Amino acid sequence: MPPSPALALPSLPLPRPPSPGTGRRARVLRAAALLLVLAVMVALPGSAKADGPRWRWPLPPPHTVISPFQAPEHRYGPGHRGIDIAVPAEGAEVRAVAAGTVRFSGVVAGRGVVSVTHADGLISTYEPVHGVLEEGASVEAGEVLGTLADASGSSHCPGSTCLHLGARRGTGYLDPLLLLGAHGPSVLLPWDEPSTGPGPAAAAGSVPPPAGDPLSTAAARAMDSALAAAVPPTSLPLR
């Protein structure tokens, strides 16, 4: 029996080694993908922070608001250009609501006043306060600006001890509660029933969240620019 003929196997091409250019492109793509992932991870916490409160409370909790913000109808009209926060006693440390620069530290109408300009253009005002920093000093959020002064001889917060916190952008006054958001427990008391403690219906965290943009012009009526130029912001009447 004749031997069977040998089978001819097809020749397969050998794999070519990757060129140097291909390896470099792969490394570049991997590095770009890693950078993209890192950028997303860094951006997410920042977005969450931007949606939170812009300011921190200048006093430790509990935060009892004796008198809320009440915008004046016109430049000379009555109103309350800030909020009054109850304090157990004078001498409490008053801290900056955000990082900024001390704009004013002195006495206005017999009361100690400290104001701070912040990077976003907002100005925070605190009184009555014995300031411990000089004008032009840089402060961090939560840094001590001074201590609460005695205001017993003033008509402001009669019968109680409180800190007046104001917020201003340009010539317009804003409600500080919109900037404080829901940062920490707070109690909003009725405007016509001032007290140093929460009323029967008040509860921690009862301040409703603001609707829309809290820094829009609708959030507060703008003061007349001529008045703002003639009178320093810290000397405008509180009520």
C-alpha cells in the first residue's frame, strides 16, 4: 500500500511587534482617561459644596433668631437690615461667616461694629462687637472677629442680648438667612413677639429654604446709591 502523501500545512504570518508609535499612543490614551476620572472626582465635591450654604453661623448653636430681616420700602423707610441672633450673655466670641478682609472695625452711633468684605462681593456686618482685628486684616471662615459687647443701653434687642448680623451686596441689603441656609439648627421667632427662647410652635430647623436665587435682586430691595455713597454702610440705621 503506497504511503499517503504528506499534508501541506498553510503558513501563518507571524505577529508583528508593535511599533514604538503604537505603544506611545496607548500610554497617552490611558493617561488621558486617568486624568479625566480624577477631574470628575475632584469636581463632584465642589459642586455639592456650591449648592450648600455660603456662610457659616457667627455663633455656636443653638441659633435663635429673635428678629428676622425686613427690607425697607425706600431708602429712608423703616426696616430691619439683617437678623438678630440671641446670645446667652455678652462676651461671646463672634466669628467670621466666611473668609475675607476686615473692612471696618470701630464705633458707630455708640455701638461697636465690625464689617468684612468677602471675595464674592458680599459684605457681612456684626454688632455690637468689640473688634480684635485691625482694618485690612485677612480672616478665614470661623476666625474670631471680637466679642459681643454690652448693648443694654441701646433700644436694639431690648431686654435680651443679641448679635445683629447684616449682609450687603453693592447698595442692596440681603437676608442673611438665605446665605446661612440650613447650616446648623436654627429657630425663627415671630417678628412681633421677640424673645430669647423658642416659642411654643418654633422648632429647630424651622426656617424654610429660600426659593430661587437667594442673591437675585428680588431677594432684597436695593438701597439708593446716593444714600450709600453719602453714608457708610455700617452707619445705616438698623430699623
